[in-house]
Amino acid sequence: YGNVITTRTFQDRLDTLQHVRDAGINVCSGGILGMGETGTDRARMLQELANLPQHPESVPINMLVQIEGTPLHGNDRLDPLEFVRSIAVARILMPKSYVRLSAGRTDMSDETQALCFLAGANSIFYGERLLTTDNPGADHDRALFDRLGINMQAVELEADHAACCGSGG
């Protein structure tokens, strides 16, 4: 953590999660894989989340999207099976959480994504753009889910959320 983030400590992040929980807000916390971490680092990150007083409702697992000119560009890419293994560990450790495939799906094969769903991922971030990176288009995701026999669940947003954040499309 300290090799990538310098503005806050790891404990600051844990404290923030507790403040969010104390405020009655659902916790969404996961990690970015492929930043040069070891398998032990990945396991420890998931263990930290699983050892919180209450598991996060949402655990996004991101694959690093390498962007030219950034410090992590050129790192060795994470083996897709290591990514799938991390999804499986997240599912085992946090059985009631939404384990979400997030950033990096545009660089994953359909087969890798399928293995992630078989390993325990049960959610994706849907739509053509995430905060800073592209995401597979809705048509691609629907076609993949059709091929895999996965039924999409409609998400109903509370009126306050829809008014401030949009309907999600």
C-alpha cells in the first residue's frame, strides 16, 4: 500500500470505512490487482476486508488498466488465473458480499470473465465508462451473459440516489 499511496495511511483507509459504516452507508471497498503486488499481498487485502466488523456490501475487484506515462505503466501484467483465484478467495471470505468485476474488463477475454463468474463474481459495473477507464459496452455484456446463461438482475435505485447520481442506464 505504501508503495502506491503516499497521501494517506492504510489505517486512514480503515478508519474511513468505519466512518462510512457508522453513518449508515453501505460500504463498497475492494482493490486493484496487477500493481506489482504478490499473491500474499492480494490475500492480505482480502483478509483485511473479511476481518472488518461487517463485510463490505460491495467488493469491487479491479485489474490495473495500464496507462502510458503513469508510474505503473509497463508493470508485468497479472496472470488472468491469478485474478480468477483472487475472485474465488473474495467469494469464500465474504459469502454475502457482491463481488464485482470492475475496471480492466475491456482487457479480459470473455473466457477469463466466465471463469470469474464461476469462481464467485456475482456483479459487474455496467455501462461503457467507469470513472477513468472504458468498460465493455452494454450490448457486449448482455451477449456475454446470454452465452453464459446468466440472468441480469434489474437494479432499482432509491429516488434520492437517482436524482443525484442518475439512473445508471
